[in-house]
Amino acid sequence: MKVFAYGFTQIDVSGVFNSMKRTNIGFMIAKPATRYLKIWMSSLVIAIVVSSGASSASAAPKSDLWPRWAAYDPAATTIVDHAAWTRILEAHLRAHADGVARFDYGGLDGRDREALETYIETLSEVRVSSLNRDEQLAYWINFYNALTVKTVRDHYPVRSILKIDISPGFFAIGPWGKKLVTVEGEALSLDDIEHRILRPIWRDPRIHYAVNCASIGCPNLLPFAYTADQANRLLTENAIAYVNHPRGVDLRNGELTLSHIYDWFQEDFGGSETGVLAHLREYASPELGAQLRLVLDVTRYGYDWSLNGVANP
């Protein structure tokens, strides 16, 4: 038996259920106890995910187009205003000596918290299908990141986004499956935005460097919003920054450790480790690129699910 964690991590819990049978779990699952059993099981799955990093790429959600969102207007000139999101990022995102940007979730309060909620409400009212493709790209990236920040803030303090147990399903963990917003009459989750809109429509591996999962292991939030005219350049800059940071690529003594992003979403990076390595060489510094040309395979994958907050709750 397998369950999904973070929308894509498969964990084999057969042994857990065998153990539950031996302890007369039927008595425990009275209606008041069901919630606590889910919490216990979710905690177990989180512990497995965090300790192992995650499982194989076969468990990741596939890029699966939701045709309803494929519509766009190439002649459209409407520009969506993301200035409010830029102001929030400028006020609460902090650079860190280790190269990982931290967000001050605890400090996002009062007027700034209201401004974030208003910004999200404003985005939800945009008729996104009438925008041109470049505007849509900036719209969906900013929407995803703003929703993630709001979700963490709504449940703060929390040590990891994995602990935000609001997705539907008995074994689901994290917030990614929860319908958080409605756009053009359709309820959307973070998973919908990433895996059913951004990935299948743009088919660009650099998308993974733009969407932020509020974790140390994830590519950085930028201190400003994406805009249609800057998105392509920013995606490339993000790719370069992540590939050349140890949490993306760590090559020591001939052993190559990569972020689990390249395992979970290998299909977006050429469909094989060979494709992943080719992608990494494209964005690596000259020194790292020269070293990567001598590498034939990946030694291991890793990921840090700790919250990317300025303080650890």
C-alpha cells in the first residue's frame, strides 16, 4: 500500500497497517479518534519524508494540462499590477549569508497582511484567459508564491510547510492539494497552478526555479514580483543561482549530490539523468561546468524541508 505526501512522495506504509491490526486499531477508530489517527499517520509520513528527503521521481505529479486554462489572447495589452506583492517582498524577505532567502512570516501582520490578502483577492478577479502568454506567466508565478506565503502565515508558527495538514485525503500532508482560491469560477490548489497550468503550458524546466515551496531546499523567492517583460530573464537568473548553490548542485570528491527537484521532476529536465546533467551544465559556472563534464551519474539526492523563515519557530 502506498500513500502520497507533498502531492507526490510515495511512502510504503504496509508495515504500519500490519502493526495497527495487531494493536486492535478498530477500537481506536471511533469517530472522535479518527482525527487523531490522521494526525498520527500524517506525522509518521512527514517523518519519513523529512528523514529520507523523498522518494523516486515515479511518485511525482505528472505535467497534466487542464485544458480550460490553455486559452489566451496574443493581442492582449492588459498589464496586471503586481506592485503590492513587490512591496510585501521588499519589506519581509531577507538575504542570508548562506545564500538562502528567508521570509519574515511572523512579521507579516497588520496592514501588510491585509495587503497580501487584498492582492490575492485582486488576482482572483482577473480574467486570466484574456491575457497574453507573458502576462499569464508572471500572473501564475506570483499567484503561486503569494498563496504559499499566505498559507504559511495563516498557520504560523510552523517548522515546515509539510506540517500544514489541510490537503484533502486521509494520508495527505502539506497544503498543496487544498483548493485555496477561485479564478474564473474554478477552484484552484497550488498543485493545480504548478502541475496543471504552469508546467504543461510553458513546458519550461526553469519554472521550477520560480515557484517557491517555503522551504530551505527550494529556489529562492525574489525580492520583487515577476512581470511579463522581465520573466524570461529572471527565470534564467534563478536557474543560474540555484544550480550554482550547494542545495541545488553539490559536487565533492567526485560525488554528485543534487536537489530532489531534479529527481521528482526529471521528466522536465530531459527525462533522464543524462538530460538533468546536460541541463545543469547549461547553467553552471565555467568551473562547475568543467567538473560536471567529468560526471556520468548522480550519487544521491537531498532536500531540506525546514521552513525558509527568518526564525525557526
